[in-house]
Amino acid sequence: MEKLTVSANPHIKGAATTQRIMLDVIIALVPAGVASVIIFGWRSLLVIATCVLSAVISELICRKIMKRSNTISDLSAVVTGLLLAYNLPVSIPLWMAAIGSAVAIVVVKQMFGGLGHNFVNPALIGRIVLMNSFAAAMSHWTLPVMYQSGADAITTATPLVQMSNGTAVKYTDLLFGTTGGCLGETCVIALVVGGIYLVCRRVISPAIPLVYIGTTALLTFFAGFDPLAQTMSGGLMLGAIFMATDYATSPTTTLGKVIYAIGCGAITSFIRIFGSIPEGVSYSIIIMNIVTPHIDRLTRHKPFGSVKAKGEGK
Amino acid sequence: MILGGKKSMEFIKPAAKVRGGVRVPHRKNTSECATVDMPSPKTVKIMMSQHIGAPSVPCVKKGDEVKVGTLIGSPAEGLSSPIYSSVSGTVSEVCDAMLSSGQMSKAIVIESDGLMTEEEFTAPTVETKEQLIEAVKNSGIVGLGGAGFPTYVKLSPKTPVDTLVINGAECEPYITADYREILENSDDILRAVYKIKKLLEIKQVIFVVEDNKPKAIDKLLEVVSDKQDTDNSVRVMKVRSMYPRGAEKMTIYAATGRRVPPGKLPADVGCIVMNITTLGSIGRYLENGKPLVSKRLTVDGSAVANPMNVRVPIGTSAADIFEFTGGFKNPPKKIIFGGPMMGFAVPNDQIPITKSSNALLAFDEKTVGKMSSSDCIRCGRCVSACPMSLMPAAIERAQILGDVDELNSLGVRNCMECGSCAFGCPAKRPLVQVMRLAKQIVNKR
């Protein structure tokens, strides 16, 4: 008889793989990508391709230098590249986009041990590094193609800036994304479609996006802002659905997720209401990423049937 | 919740919603295969450790003549169970041999004469609780669902019990042994149920069956609605098929809404839980006094030529059983004693069947495949899958660090190794193995 395999149970495994999960995230990001090409033109595809390519090549080289296994087939670098691209203005010089992607992958992800070990969202740090290094290029907002008239690209302000200056913004523009802004963040419909796909595929739980968006709506409403316009503008939808839900940097339990999302929503609102910068999604998610291990510790499950001791539990 | 009221022709709904679990493929290919009796193999190797507790002590020596039902292993002091010969013939050897779990135990090898001559059995007189416990002890019956806990101990709980939960969930893929017990031996099951109910003054009896076995549910509904159950306290509960609903604590929770605290027994919440085949075996023993010497097994898997249910003498080797069922259609790469979720992969086909075996599976190269694992992505699927509300990913990190205090505070001892976490893991991490290693370092301290 042939040699038999002996291994620990279970002897059958489910269909879920890391690669499939990442592929689902990529599929969910496609509508927003298509929308960006329609809204900002073909250059947005160029920015996306640059970011993805830079992310994948950085990961490949990095793993090689560190003498680790090649992990580009898990598609997580593609996701990081896509997310960073969606957080950049369409007019960004391509070399800057490439640098942002490389920083995200090399410094934030691989230097901390690779997929699952990063403690903050790589794409968001990539964006923050670019914002602080190339402030002008990162806040150069092009008017959507449907509103362009001449040969030269006309610039515009983002809806959040317009609103704080007292200019009214049309809901339909926010919904369809025909406003100034980062190339993947403007089209609310496309992002929500992607989010619903992820929830249906059970890739993400709806807790984080719903609580995050809900908290922001509530707090900005009490501060006297238009909550509907607030939730549909800036990077909130992209952040709440795709960035805050990153597995490695968000809590595991449902209670933990809710606490984390309330934190994200509160910080985003405070920055928008009191801050000197118009948008706070990136910073709020990064701050809550750092708090995540503590939330995880506080919201640990008790084993089944445990009797709560006096003064314990909520 | 104490039952009563409604007609027993209707099944009842679960009393509580069990958390966690995973959707495993059912693959109950053998559900319509009536049990086939396997004739005596040339030799049987009967292990002395077939139950939880102290191994039985061999009471025969080389050269002794034995019949079917001759006592060959007497129960040791404390928690133990007697073991009877499953064939007639001559004892050829008393030796050490390997169990399917990889542990070693004393074993008695018997050369069969092929005649299957039986001892003279007389049905036991069971009129009191003590007589019932004594009879079940003598029958050699242990938990037949896989755990092998001596059944007579369950019948003498230290705390008052009001509920008998009968586990017919059979949530493991492939296995249909309990299902066939329901269809073929419902009279035996009911005989044991009414006897236990009467003598232990049980108030309610709940059969728990998964909804992927409608025929079994119908059969049970049909037999429990007869006249014996005058106060309508024997009921059938249909639970959603989800692995591991058949785990003891999950079954109790679904059936009664009671939670067994960590480290406690079902009796602490007033319940006795028994596997349905265990009850059937008790019923048969009460009828004819023949101890437990054979077991129904589901033989299946991608390498098996003819999947079927067979009743085999205890002690028959895997090789003999596969030969009887018609061998393999593909070369086997992995042989499993038990189900694919919790069963043991064995190193060779000479390992014998024990009392609590309920399936023998063989898989070919293609289905076994190579399982390479990648880094944990912290997706939390293991946490939502764990029926015991543990946090497998956190336990794995603590195990790698060898942090005993952290492992204790994560409650690793509560893990029942059901494999739900590892089944759902997208990074294919060997989490059950990690749990075992973690328990080992916790217990060493």
C-alpha cells in the first residue's frame, strides 16, 4: 500500500481563499474605477495602472530582497494599488503616484511582515505621505469632463470646500460623482454597489460602513451641517466601505467593529467641523487603526457558557 | 422549557439559536444504503482502550477459546467498561497495538473459527434504576457517537436531571450510521428511551435531528406518536443543518436553551445527552442481553469503490473492511477513522475498529491534495465560526509566542477541536493542530 497522509483534522476545507477574497475586493472596486474614467477621462486609468503596477513590482522586489516567498498571487498588492489610486487626484504626476504606491507596500506593509501584519492601512499612509510631500499636486482638482468647455483643463474645488465656503452642491452631482475630488471617491453609487457586493459575498460585515457613515451623519447634523451632503462627499464612502474594513487593521468582533466605526465617524466629523483641513477620513481611519489592538483586547469573547462575574461585562 | 401540550405528530423548533458553525458539504451518499452484515474476518484485534477512562484489563490469555460475547477485558477500577469478544475462535496474542488516534493500548488478537458461535445470552431484569445502570455497565456500551464515554456513568448523574437529549444530528459529512439506526432500529431506540425515562424519572425527551434528514424525522415522529407516550413528553426537534450542531453543548443549547458552563457536565444543567445509536444498542441489550460486539460503519470517500453501510465485528481492521466492501477505485492517499471534520487520519490500514467508530473513509490523491498555508489575514472567519465563542486567531498568536497566561485567558481548554475554524480559514492555517499544541503547553504548566 502507498504511504498514507496523516494530518490533523479537519480533512476537508472550505472554498474561501485569501486570493478569492482579494479578487472580490477588486471586483467591488471596478464600478468606481469605471465611473472615474467616465468622470475624469482616460488619464484616471493611467493613474490606476501606475499605482497597481508600482505596488505589485514593489512587493515582488521587496519579497525577493527579504528572501521571502513570492506573494503577489494573493492579489493584496493589487488591492492596495487600486485603493491608493482612488485616493489621488486625476492630475497627479505619474511618478508621484508610483512613489506613493511603493511607500505603501514597502514601508507600511512589507517592513512590518507583509499581509495581515501591517498595523495601519498601507494605501492611506501612501496618500498621507504624498499629501505632505506634494501638497500642491495633491490638492489640484480637475473639473469633471462633462463640465469642461475649452481645451485647457479647468480646476475646481471639492464639494467639502465648496460647502464650507457657502456654495450649494447638487445631490445628483454627489450621487453620480460629477464633482471635483480624488478619482475613485466621488461616485457614491458605484462605491455603494461595490459595498453591497462585498456584504453579499460575506467579505465584509456591514457593521463598519453603516456605523461609520451613520455616526458621521449624526454628528455633522448636530453641528448644523447637511448630513446627506456630508456623507456623500469627500472620501467617506470610499473610506467607510473599502478602507476602514481592512481586515488587518480593524477589530475582529462585532462589538469591536462598532466601537471602531463610531471612533472613525467621530474623528471624521470633528475634523470636518473644527479642523483646519477640509477632510478627515484618512486621519480618522489611521488613528482608529492604531487603537484597534486595544479594542480587540477589550471586546474579547468569553467562552460559550461562561458565567459573567460580578461587575464584569456590559 | 418543559414540553407537553401540542400533538407529538409535529416536530418542535429549537429552543435557542446556536452561534457559529460552518456550512460543510453533506455528501450523505450512503443514506439509502441498508446496513450489510460483514461476516467474520480471519482475525480481529480488540483494543483494551475503546472508551474514555482506564483501559480494560485483559482476562484471557494466548490459546484460550472464546465465543461471541465472551468477556475478554474486564473493567478497570474507576471509569471503565467491559470488553467482549466479537468473534468465536482462539486468542492468538495479547500485545500492544496502535489506536486510530495514534495512541498505544493493549490489544487481544483472536483467530476466528468463522462460525460466530455465541455465548448464551439472557435478557437482563431491569425494574429499578440500579438494575438499569448495572445492565448498561455489563453491556459494554459507551458513547457511540465518537467520544466513547462509558454510558452507565451518564445514567447515574450526581445532580438531578429532568431532560434526556438524544443526539441524532449527525452533522459530519458522509456519515449515515446514525441515520440508518433511526430507519432500521427505531423500536430498539424507543425501548431504551421509555425504560430510561421511567427509571430515571425524566420529564422530557428530545430527539435532535438536522433538517437534511427528513425521512429520519418522519420516522421518529411516527414512532413517538404511539400510545406509550401518554403525557406527550417525547418530542422530535428539527435543527438547521450546520456543523457542529451535534456537539454535546450545542445540542443541549439548541434543545433546551441551557448553556453548559466551561468545565461542567450536561448533568449540571439537568440534562443527559446520548447518541442515538447508543440508545439503540441499549434497547437491543435490554431485549436479548447480547453485549456490544459489532458496530455499524459508513464506508465512503473518493477512493472507495462501493460506498455502503456495514455492520462489522469490533476489532476488524480497516484493510479487511475495505476488502469486504469491494476495495478501492483509486489508490487511497488518506484513510480516516470517523468523519472528515473530526476523524483521525491513520498511518496504515491495519488499525482496528473500536466501539465508537462510526465511519471509515478513504480519499485519493486528488481530494487530499496539498494544503499549503499562508499568513493570517485577520479576517475573523475563525472567530465567527467557533461554536465555543473562542478566538482561534488570537490563540494561534499566543501559541507561537508560548504565552501560557494569554492562552488561559483566551480559554483554549474549552476548544473541542471540531475544526470549524480551520475549515473556514482562507489562509488554510492548521488551526486544530495549533489548538492541540496550545492545550499541551497549557497543561504542562
